[in-house]
Amino acid sequence: MKVQDIAETLNKVRQSNPLVHNITNVVVTGFTANGLLALGASPVMAYAQEEVADMAAIAGALVLNIGTLNPAEVEAMLIAGQSANRRGVPVILDPVGAGATAYRTETSRKLLKELKISVVRGNAAEIAQTFGAEWTIKGVDAGEGSGNVPDLAGAAAREWGAVVAVTGKDDVVTDGQETYVLHNGHPLLTRVTGTGRLLTLVVGAFSAVERDPLRAAVSAIVSYGVAAELAAAKTETQGPGSFQIEPLNQLYKLSPDDIMNRGSLEKI
């Protein structure tokens, strides 16, 4: 995979305006919806069990985020995921805070067991705790874990039959056979709530237009990282308050040339 492939996939998103169904963290719903709109996708946030199957069936992708869990929402995720699976709609899982509580860990594992997941996107601690590997976690943050992230991601991908994207200072994306390390992004992303949640939705938008889940995930994460770098260049001296909104502007303006000039990935 090359940066040219990523630029082409970005164009697909812009041309297709895919509908992405999100059952996601209610804390940042407005921010994440606006981020998808800026990118060129169409967000819908539907949570009611009475309609999630219908909504998932007509979407280009379904994103499940366990950031603000309750039993009704978990059931809605299962209903929506089963509908998406029947229609061949890719399902993206963000196991927010898995390992912080037993409920989060068990819910992540339940969704992976009962649904066909295309991409799992989380930090190293969330992936490790869901997988059952040793790692530390503090709240919904990555914690001070130790271990080999590519090995962890590859083992989880093979176990789950999904692409696994472990995001951090450098991002690791693998299907268990082919692995990429991505080098775009900026530390200010960790100073604003919702940026990780938006990234998972961006993975959903790319998955809606690209049948290869590995290419979709790599393309989404590199594109988002480039937009973050451009946003930081404009606001870094001002701090996270100014940075918070700038990624939306840069997702809107992001061009294939930006990807070609700044995209950074390596196959390992």
C-alpha cells in the first residue's frame, strides 16, 4: 500500500458521501457528526432498538463505540450489528475503556463474539485488555503498558478475524498477515476529548467505500493524522482550545496532494 492508494481512497469518500450509522459516545456526538460532515460523509446517530436494524441495513458502515454504556445501548448495538452483518455492511468497533471496568471488557468481548467485526480501533491497553493480554489502563487512556504492539495487534487480528488498528504515538494497523506502522498525527489530539472517537467514525467512512478493510483503516488513519498535523500547524501556539475545532476545518480542506506530500507509512 502506498500514499497514492490512500489519496485515491480519500477521493472515493468525497465522491460517494457514504452514510455512516453511529451508536457512539454521547459526550461528543455533535463533534463527531460534524467531523464526518467535514470529511464528506453523512452521519446518522440512531440508538433506539426499534429502528437500529433498519438504519444499519441502509448504511455504508456501522460504528459501535462503548464510551457511554448502558444495557439498552448494548442490545441496540447487537441488533444493529446483526442487521449490518446480514447486509454485508462493515462494522467498526471502538472498545473505549476496555479493561477499566469488567462491564466494558465483557461488552467488548461479547460484541466481538456475536458479531462479524471488520475493524477494531483502540489504544494498546484497550486492545490488550479485550484480547486478554497483560497491559495497564487508567480510565479510558492508554496507560503505561509494556509489550510489543505489532505482535499484540497481529495476534488479536488473527483471533478476531478482523483488522486491528492500535493508535498511539505511532499507529499499528494489521490484518494479522500484513502490518503497517503509520507516523502521522500530533500530540494535541490527546488534549481534546472526542478526537479518538471521531477517528473511529472516519474509519467507518473509509470502510463504507473501500472493500478491503486493511486499506480502509490505513487510509482513514493516515488521512486523519495528516489533517491533525495541518490543524496543529495553525493552532499549536494557542493550545488545545483553539486546536479543538481546527481538525474539522482541515478534514474539510484535506486534499489528495496533502496526503501525497505528508502521508507517512511503512510496511513491517
